[in-house]
Amino acid sequence: MADGSLRIAIIGGGFSGAMLAARLAEAGVGSALIDRTGSFGPGLAYSTPFEGHLLNVRANRMSAVEGRPDDFTDWLRDHAGWRADPEGFAPRRFYGEYLQHRLNTVRLAHPGLIELVTGEVRAIEADGVQLADGRRIEAAAVVLATGNPAPATAEGRSGRLIHDPWGPGALDKIGPEDAVVIVGSGLTMIDMALWLEANGRRGPIRVLSRRGLTPRAHGAHHDAPTPPTATLLEGAPSERLAEARRLSAESGWRSVMEGLRPVTARLWSEADAPTRARWLRHLRPWWDVHRHRVAPEVQAAIDRLTAEGRLTVSAGRVERIAADADGVSVRWRPRDGSGQPPITGDWLIDCTGPGHDPAKDPLTGPLIKSGRARLDPLRIGLDVAADGRLIGADGTPDDRLFVLGPPARAAFWETTAVPDIRKRIEGLAGVLAKASDAV
């Protein structure tokens, strides 16, 4: 830092961490932005070089700065030469470049206020963090912005199991005609299927997930929101579901989802633990595929692969995954109760979603053990206060520990998409600016 001191330590250099560092610098607050890969800005989500990996949100909603809605589309026009409709879906690599550009622009405008640190954090201490190489970074507060960890469904060490599909060269060993099994049918599955085809892989892709649901597609244009009714917002869970179906029949499910977006976080925060548990158990799979949608052109590509018989999606429960030098075999129980032979292939890609267990995580595990953090009542993540502070075992929020982005999903639920995280960055930057003034 310019004055030799570090004010805020941010762990994670992807979208959440990098854009928080930028907003803090614009508020005159210094930070150390720490990332083990040394890639600051794009993170895992926006590092793909493949042009067919498109944003899942329209370009005109992807500004990284709250209150500046045209920031990304202006950058696309001026720096990427992208002349498409602002309501279109730009390649994700462009967004990664945009994030890097914004971070670097802010660093130049506010010299000394953002220090980029390449390294792996080994421990979070009372007055900062310690890196694996022995370096220590003193800080008035620490922000966990570590993103989503790799899936953890396909256990085992066989080279036929691809645990982290985004890892460097993860798909390189798959041959042109090899059969691929994918466990999980969400957005990552779609990314992998498109990438395999784009790289000349013509072998069959067999997808298995609990319910066999895949993400729905956006419409050709933005859907006007349908205002939520009192029943949708305040009724019993069964009444809310019936009301959502009624409204969807009248105005379309996309419009209903758009109407719910601004109030989703509030509804989640106001719900008690038993209600949240029912939502997770009964509604989450359907919510996810309707809420986190894909571009129409991506859906068209998946439909084509399906029609050609190259992509097959099955619904059932994974009972056992076995792998040896010759391939993989998945024993499963079909959802319809019928008997089916194991699903076999040459490779298995785990696309089941984040496998985060805070109690086992090398960073948050010690915090939980020491009482500086605790799991939320449903044990789906860390317990976090409304302003982003980590809540300790005694129920008291810690003024020096904050969480941003996917690790805060237990508190906010909608905390993976840019429009949602962008708002939390703005709020957290304000909280940290006030805290740093008091130091």
C-alpha cells in the first residue's frame, strides 16, 4: 500500500473479490486482493476462452458497477467491437476481459490502494492472514470471496474421473469418439457438452441427475416482470406454489420469475428454518432451472445434440460410481423405479455443483472450530449477518470477518449472479469504508 499498511484483505480474485477491491479503492479504502492462481478479475467463471460459452444474463444487465447500467455494454462497444443487441448474450471471455479492464483502470486511477497478491491463504488470523509461503498480511478486516469450490460427488482417484471440469486441461485426455458420462444436468453440464463438441469430440454424452431437469432458456427479449401478489409473497408454501402456477399460466413463467427477482433475498431472509428446509427439499431443483437460464442459441445447440442422439439425459439417483483403467460405470436407481443396467463410458465428468463443506474447508474449518464462525441452521453454508459479517458460535457477528458471493448463499440464497452480487458489493463496500475510518 502507498502508506505501508493494508486495510482490507480480500481472499479470492474473481468477480466478487476484484470488484469489491475496485469499489473500495474508489471510496479511498486500500485492500490486498489475494488469489492463489494470480488471475485477478475473471476468476473461474469468466476465464473460458471458448466463444460458445455465453453469458447467462443479457449484456445490458451485466454491469459490474451498481448505478452504471451501461458500463459493460459501453465497454463491449468500445473495446470488444461487439455490435450485437444489448439484450443479447455476449461470450463470457469478453466479460472476463471487461473485469480485468475495470480493475486495472481503478488501480491506475487510485495508485497504491489495490495490491495484487498471488498466493494461497493458509490461515485467517485475528489481525490479518497468513499465506502458505510464510508471508503475513495485516488487515483491519478480512473478506472471504472464494467463489464456488469444485464438485465432490464422484469420489475416488481414478484418472477416468474428472472432478474439476474447469481445471487446466481437464478435458484434453478425452478422445474424439470416447463416451462421456456427466453426473449433474445444470449449467456446467451444458458448458461441458458444448465444449466437447467444439473440440471435435463426437462420442455419446450420457447425463444423469436426480430429476433429469435441465436449465430453461431465456426468451428472445427481456420479459416484463409480473408483480407478485400477496398470496405469492405471504401465503403458506403450498399456496405460494399454487399462486405461482396460476400467474405463470396467465403471463408466462419467465415474467413471474422476473417479478420475484427483486424480492427473493428478502423472502429467504424472512423465512424460518423449517420453511427454508421445505423449499430446499421440494422446490429448489425447479427453481434453479427456471431462475438460472441459458441463452436461446445455447438451448438450440443442446436441442440439436439431443435430436441427433448424441446427448441423453436420464433421471435417477446415483448409487455407486466405479472406475478403472478401462472406463467408468455408474450404478443408478431410475426415478421411475424401473430396473436399468449401469451407465458406462470412457470418462466421467462431475458437474453436480459446489461441494462446499465449510466445516472441512481449510480456511473456514478452523474458524468454525475456534468459534469465530458457525454453520447456518440448515448446514448449507456459513451463518452470515445481513451486512455480510460472519456470525460466531455465540451468535455475535464478527466486525473483522466478512463473506461475499457464493460462500454467503445460506444467508442470501441469490448470491451467484452478477446483478445480485453487484448490489452486495455496494453495501459491503460502504460497511468496510466506515469500519476502516474507525481504525
